[in-house]
Amino acid sequence: MSDRVLVAEGLGKTYPLPKGELRVFEGLDFELKRGELAAIMGASGVGKTTLLNLLGGLDRPTEGRVTLDGEDLFAGTDREVASIRNRKIGFVFQVYHLLPEFTALENVSFPLMIGGAPRKKAFIRAAEMLQEVGLGDKAPSRPGQLSGGEQQRVAIARSLVNNPSLLLADEPTGNLDWKTGERVLRLVLDLHERKGLSSILVTHNEKIARYCHKVYMMEAGTMKLLAAPPS
Ligand SMILES: Nc1ncnc2c1ncn2[C@@H]1O[C@H](COP(=O)(O)OP(=O)(O)OP(=O)(O)O)[C@@H](O)[C@H]1O
Ligand SMILES: [Mg+2]
């Protein structure tokens, strides 16, 4: 097995605009080694979320390719891309994207059911995952009954319930106060280690970047590996 989980080559993204187009980046190369935790930093609007969406198969690149576990992520139809995504990639966003009318347990179980797991089995596994993020007792609560940090932990449980090989987190602590954010971050770090994940974390926060093995700075359409995490 290759030691590279994720490889992006010559990646480019151009958005169509009402008048003309916006080229966010082009010819971008990136790789993530197995077990690695990488941070991506950079000014607002530079293209971090755009890049993460391409690396995770949420959006197609205008040019270039992404290989995940040796498999060309965009080779198939949108449905096939979605299937790879559901099996192999966990996403955590700044806004939690939980379904408000469903309980924490139901929210965490959905990726399993989408993958074809029977309801009962999905609930058992989802309950285990909620335990792992310290929310075993909140299984019957709806998102509106949970604090921001708790909702983010539910979202993390949901992102990892399928045992993905890759975790992509876009400012996972951006909406939380520093203390809660740090607790959520420690949880991500702990799960990253215990589950043998490879992870990319987009963050504006240098304190958070310091926890990562590698820190990249995105600037004017390029990615620079910083010699050392910012101090
Ligand atoms: N769907 C879209 N259509 C058109 N332009 C878009 C679209 N999504 C993003 N953009 C533009 O692409 C650029 C990069 O946006 P992106 O969201 O990737 O930035 P970011 O680095 O994640 O910023 P932030 O730190 O504020 O989250 C911005 O100029 C943004 O306005
Ligand atoms: Mg963003």
C-alpha cells in the first residue's frame, strides 16, 4: 500500500460568474501521507474551502486529478464519486449541518443507512460513536437542545461513523470559543491517532496549526509548506 493516501496533481478550479469567471487556483499539487495531520492556512477568500471540496469529492475540479487510496476520485459519475465519498471520507464543517428535526443518534446513523446498513445495526454503531465523542447520554437530543461544542462533536461522530480513511475538517472550531474549540480539537487529534486517520484541517488559528505535523500556507493560488508550524 502506498504511503500516500491522497494525491492531487495539477488541480485547478474556475468558477463561472455572471460576467466572466473566477480562477481560484491552477496547477496545484498536494499530497497527504498516511497518518499525517496537515493544516491549511491562508487569508479569507484564497481558496481553502474550494480546495477541500475538491480533495473530498464535493465538487469537481476544472482541471487536474485527485487520487484517493490509489483510486481516481473523479473517474466515475457523480453518483460513483458520492459513493467513494460516503465510504472513505469524513467531513467536518464550521457549521455543523446537522438535521434539526432528528436526534443526535439519528444524525450520526444516517451515513451508515445511506451506505445500506440496516436501521438497528446503524443505531448500535451510532450509539458507540456518540460514546466515543463523550455524548453517550445525548443520543435522544435534537441539535437545538445541544450546545455548539456538543453539536460539533455530534458532527464529528457522524463524520467518522463509517470508518473513513480521510478526515477533512473546514474550520471545525471556527464557531466555538477557544476553550470549547480546544476541547473539540483534542477530540479530533485523539480520534486521528486512535483510528489511524489521515487528516486535513483548514484553520485560521495558529495555535491550532501548531498541533499539526505539517502546515501549508495558501497564497495567491499556490500552496507553500511552512518550514515549521507558526509560533
Ligand atoms: N460557488 C462559487 N461560485 C463562485 N465563486 C465562488 C464559489 N465558491 C467560492 N467562490 C469564490 O472563490 C474564492 C475562494 O473561496 P473559498 O470559499 O474557497 O475561500 P476560503 O479560503 O475558504 O475563505 P474563508 O477563509 O473565508 O472560508 C472566493 O473569491 C469566493 O468568492
Ligand atoms: Mg472557507
